Amino acid sequence: MSPGRSFQRPKGMRDFLPEAMMLRSHIESAWREASIRHGFEEIDGPTFEHLDLYTVKSGDGIVSELFSFQRAGGNTDFALRPEFTPTLARMAAAQGRSMALPTKWFAMPDLFRAERPQKGRLREHRQWNVDCIGLPGPDADAEVIAVAITALRLLGLTSDDVRVRISHRGAAAALLEALGVPAHQMDDAFTLVDRRGKMPSQEFQAQAAGLGLDAPAVQRLDDIAATRIPATQGAASIAGTHGLPESAVADLVELEGHLAARGLLDACDWDLGIVRGLAYYTGTVWEIHDVAGDHRAVAGGGRYDQLVSLFGGPDLPACGFGMGDVVLGLLLQEKGLADAAMAAAPRPDVFIVSSGSDEAEARLVPLATSLRDNGFHVRHTHKATRNIGKQLREASGCNARHVLILGDELQQGDVTLKNLATGDQSIMPLADIAVAIGRSDAD
Amino acid sequence: MSPGRSFQRPKGMRDFLPEAMMLRSHIESAWREASIRHGFEEIDGPTFEHLDLYTVKSGDGIVSELFSFQRAGGNTDFALRPEFTPTLARMAAAQGRSMALPTKWFAMPDLFRAERPQKGRLREHRQWNVDCIGLPGPDADAEVIAVAITALRLLGLTSDDVRVRISHRGAAAALLEALGVPAHQMDDAFTLVDRRGKMPSQEFQAQAAGLGLDAPAVQRLDDIAATRIPATQGAASIAGTHGLPESAVADLVELEGHLAARGLLDACDWDLGIVRGLAYYTGTVWEIHDVAGDHRAVAGGGRYDQLVSLFGGPDLPACGFGMGDVVLGLLLQEKGLADAAMAAAPRPDVFIVSSGSDEAEARLVPLATSLRDNGFHVRHTHKATRNIGKQLREASGCNARHVLILGDELQQGDVTLKNLATGDQSIMPLADIAVAIGRSDAD
């Protein structure tokens, strides 16, 4: 034991002191509220899974991005979850044919990446996952996009701040095929294109060449990625813009109607530069980005119709998304929207001030206990001082709604109750306090 | 990639399908509510820490109980957090002299143990931690006990179900010293006595002998552990019962008054058989157990006045406790109190039923969107059927408060709203729906 030794937090990990925690709780409340309004039910899974749950889809290459381990003396490989979707698919597969369809689930797991931490990308983050299993049509894609937008609106972000960029694996594949990517390398091409902005252009061109993309094709990709068509212009226009057959954008044309029914067209762009890196997407894919383009994606998702069967379950269509708390938190702070978290934080209903008389001291804790038992958030000073002014400043400092003063009136069984917002103050019997506080809370 | 392969959840880990999640959310709500009523603020820390944060206090022996790992290509040892207190102490130490005192924090981390899973003890569990830093007196110990009891009462557990067993390291040390344990082996003796019920008695006796406890002393320990004195009898009676000097129970005598002021004496027993295994406790220690004695401890805590300075911070008194969700969940199920979680689960405010007419179909999603934007939890069928009876059954099945029927009246701009609890049904303009649902919710 070495007393006095100091310890550091691991790199890329976060401490949440009360103020940081208020922001996380504020974000989580918006996530939960948006999910529930749309009829999704909350689930969760283990923080670590068997390693092969992640390698089976992605190959051993993913191992270097995972925190993996064995139990001392054990021989089973585990890994901290880097994403929630494999857990979701495992849970859905385990339900098998008994699962009610559609199943609409959300979760808010902590996820882990064994990478060098960067701005907006830490080794641990909390990610909201929303998934709809059993619905094959674009109405489900529109619904999960609506859930994401509802949460962002609850947090104060408008379509001036963030926009949805929508693409489709089929359309993107048709484009990449036309640029020279063979079908069997399509998944690798998606992964590479997804990382385009995150590597030096020389490295990108070298890797692209290996997938059949020559320099003119890479230039063409850059042009495609720079082309965003407002969704209000109609998905059919994508085909014309990029020289694709209309069949390649048929799903998006249908999606357009479902977005319009939800009033979302104004919030969306068609953007075939979005492909998503993960191999399991099969149709519509989308990301939400800040309009200024200063950050990584706020959210990303799409359709993955083969996922549940890949994990041993029945053949079920599915779509969903993930939204992390790191980029979102940065954006809220940048836009001045993080202060709302403080306003939403728990406020004391009453701060009890004691005059220091024997009577007041004897009443203080039993009264606090009784009010707490009635559901109120009650505080009082823990300092030795019974200076009334200092206690009143402490009450203001913690943003209490009321101050209750145990003073000389206590000899008649009365106390002074002051509403700190209105300044209203009155003397009333102790027995009336709970009702008085409750009534003014309901105002 | 191996389609169709099935995957297992790791041993000792849990999937939370919606019903299990409702119970966990119900428990967490009670934890959070009890914390807030008493003025504690929520914090969190990283899911893994540097390994030496755990070995510095407990020695390398603890490594076999931890899930530890390095990043691929890295050389830093990490460990999944087995308890939250070291993180709390690290965070408090990092604040140093700038920390407001007292600091009252709570957290609800996932914790990990690399042990063989047993009933009530899994490899991952969620644990509520409540800590009060900066208050040296027994009023703080009484307050954290009160927080724990408030949460259990909110969940429906009474003192017929669970009781607090209170002890004191000083009193227990005086007893163990009298039985032959030398001062320098006292920490080891606490650890061993804490595990007494969890190992074969032969093994216990062998280990006890190494700490200076012979067979008669072990018998005496058994007698002590079997002696619980109702707290209403007064802490002074502990000294008489166990032949201790009154100075050894002075803290408990003071604690008694603070428990009495909170109306908690009826819920507590003095029990010097409680020592807590962890080396960092310095004074009062306590556990909450089910009265029937069928389970491990529901909660455990105490005073650890040297902890913050051990982690490089200032010398600060502190006390607190942890309460896990596993034993508590078992207990709630056993007592028939888990059903309350279902009742507290989110219910749809309205389920929209469509007659299937073009008009109804066109209105369905925009109406759902508008109601959701107004804060309501809205559902409708995702099935192809527009059979009214089947849709009504689906509405009842998900426990909706209201059904809104888009029928023939829609041609006049009207809809039918039915309250499923009262059976009241009326036809009203579409524009009045939000107000009507909101009003009846407030009833």
C-alpha cells in the first residue's frame, strides 16, 4: 500500500462529475423519451461478449480494435462490446420464432474501442441504439429516422444544425461497380469509402487501386461525395444526377413518401457518398451530420436484413441506428444547448434553515425525514454554522425552490416558508408544510 | 462468415429483454429517487481503470478476481471495475482542495467479478453507490443508511423483509484482539471473518488458526455472529453483551441518536458479526440482509476515513454503501414486488386504429407524428390488417390508455376517441384530440 500515490484516469475514458453527468442524463432523457413516444421498448445486454460474436462477421482484423481478454485461469476469449448490434442480433436469434413481430427495441449501452482517442471518438462512449425487427418496408426506415430526429429536436437541434444524409447500398454498389469495383470486393469498397475522409488521400488512392478504383474513379467518388440533393427535390432525381437506372433508387423513392408523411423531407438530403463501413447493411443507409461539417457523424444507421439469420435466428428484415454521446455532447455545447441540462437537473424542493435553538435542532432531521418520506427533495446545511444568512445563501446556491425556517415561531408549532422564485413568505403550522410545498410545485 | 451459427451469452452475464429491463429500470428509479430526495448528485466513471488502482490497496491477490487486459500492442494493464469506491476516491483525490465539502455523490455503475457465478452473484451486476465525503460524524453514517432504506421502502420492502445489521470496526477489532488476533493481522482477520459463511468450516478454522484464532475462539466468533441486538435496545447494551469497554461502542451510541431522529431504530440491529471484507473501512460498518436469511447481503457499507488520502487526495472523512441489483431483484420477485415494475413501465397514451379507407391511411402517420411531437406515446399497428377488432385487441394488448379510431367520421374531420379504462367514447374534431388526451391523462 502506498498512501498518497496519485492515479490517472485511463486515456480516452471519462469521469462524469455532477455537471458532466447532468449533460449525459439530459441526452439520455431525450433518447429515452423519443424512443418511448414511438413505441420502442428498452433492452440491454452484457458489457462483454464472446470474442467470436464480433470476429464472425468482421474477420480477425477487428481484433486489434477491440479490448479482448480471458479470465485468469480461463481459456475463453471475451471482448468489450464495440457495438450493440451483434448483441441485439444474438438476443433476437435466441428468441427465434417466438419473437413478436415487429419487435421495436432501444438500448443505451456503453461501447468500447481500442483505438487512439480522437476528438469526438473516445475509448468508451454511450450509444443509443434503436432497432426495428420484422418490417421489410421503407416505412420502418422512415420511422427510425423520425425517432433520431425527435431526440435531436428535444435537445434543441434543428435542421439548421444537423441534417440526415440518406443513401442506399444498392445505388452505391451500382455506382462503385460502374467505377470498376468487382462484386466480390464490394464490402471492402464500402469500408474503404466510409473511411475516405479519415485517411491521407495518398493512402486512400493506394487502397482504392487494389479494389479496382483508378485515379479518375477516385476523383469521381470525390465528386459524388460532394453532391448532396435536398430530399425535397425527390429521390428520382438521384438517378438522373448520378446516371443510375431508376430501379437502383426505387427503395429511396418509396422512402421519400414515408419521410414526407412524417414531415421530415426538409431535414434530409440524398447523399450517395454515405455508405457506412459495416458489412451487414443491405439497403438504405444514412448518417446525421452537423451542417457545419465540423464533426464526425452524430448518428448512423440503415437496413440490415440478413443480420438476425447470420446469428442463427430466423430470416428477419431489420433496420436501426446508433447515436453516441460524444459528438452529440460537443455539438450541444457548441450551440449553447448544454445549459438546458442544468435547468433539467434535480432541484431541492425545500432547504431547511435552523435558527440553532434546541427546539429547531431537535426538529430539523425528523422534519427533513418526514418531507423526504412524502417524496420531496430536501436539503439542509451540513456545516456547523447556524448563521441564518449563510444558510440562506447555501439554499440559493443549490437552487432550492423553497426555504423553510425553523425560528422562534416554532414554540407555537409554526415555521416560515419562503418561495425563492416569487419571494412570497408566510408563517404556517408545521403540519401544513407538505401541502404548501406540493401546491406551489404544481403551479 | 458462417451464416446460421448460433452464439451464447457469456456465463454469469445477463440479457435484459423488455420485461427484465423494466425491473432493472424500476430498481434504478427507486435508487435515483432516494438519492435525490437526500440531496445526493449523480456521477459516473470509466468502466475500466488502470489495474493498479485495485491492486494498490488489496495487493496482487485480487488480480485473480478481476477481468484484466491490455490493449493489443499496448503495455498498460487495465481492469474492469470490480467496485466503484476506488474510482470515487480517485475522482475525489483529483478534485483535491477545490472540492466542496461535504460532497454527496451517487452512481449506478456496472461492476465485474471474474468468479464462478453463483446465486445472487454474477460476473456483471449493476450497483448503486452512495457516498458522503467530508463529514466525520455519525450523522452522515445515519444519513446514508436512511438513503438505502428509502430506496428499499420505495420498492415495497419493509423491516419485515429486510433489516440493517450494524457493527463497528473498532468494536470488532477489540473483540478479535481479545480472541488472539495480533494488530498487524487485523485486516486479514476482517477479510476472513467476512467470508466465514462462504467457505467450509474446516477451511475457515485452518485459516483462522494462522491469524491466532484457535478452536474456542472460532466457537466464540460463531456465538458473536449469532447475536443480534435490536437497535431499540440501545448501543450501550452491546458493550455489556460482548464484554467490551464502553469506549469501543461510543460511535455506535452516537449513531443510535441519529438513527432515532430518522425513525430508523426499528429497522436496525447491532451485530458485531458484520465486519465487511474490504481493508479500507475504518469505523461503522453495516449490511442489509433479508430477514429470512436466504440471500447474500442486499447492501453493505460503512465509514472509510483514509480512502481519499490513500489515492493521493487530501485527508477527508467519508462513508457510503453499495447495493447491487441481483440479490435485490431476486428478493423483489420472491416477495411479489416485481410486478410493480410492469405497472411503472411506459404505457401508450393513444393507439390509432385505421378503418383502411384512403383518407384514414393518409391521415394515420401524420397524426401519429403530430401527437408524438406534442409529447404523447403513440402506437398503431404495423400489420397489414385493417380489421378494427384486431387493431383494438392490439391496443389492449399493449395497455394503451386511449384508442383513436379513424373511421367514416373522418370525412367530416372527426374521429372517435375511446378511453380504455373507463370505456367512455366520443366523437370529436381531429384538432381537439391532443387536448382531450392530455386532459384525461391529468385526471
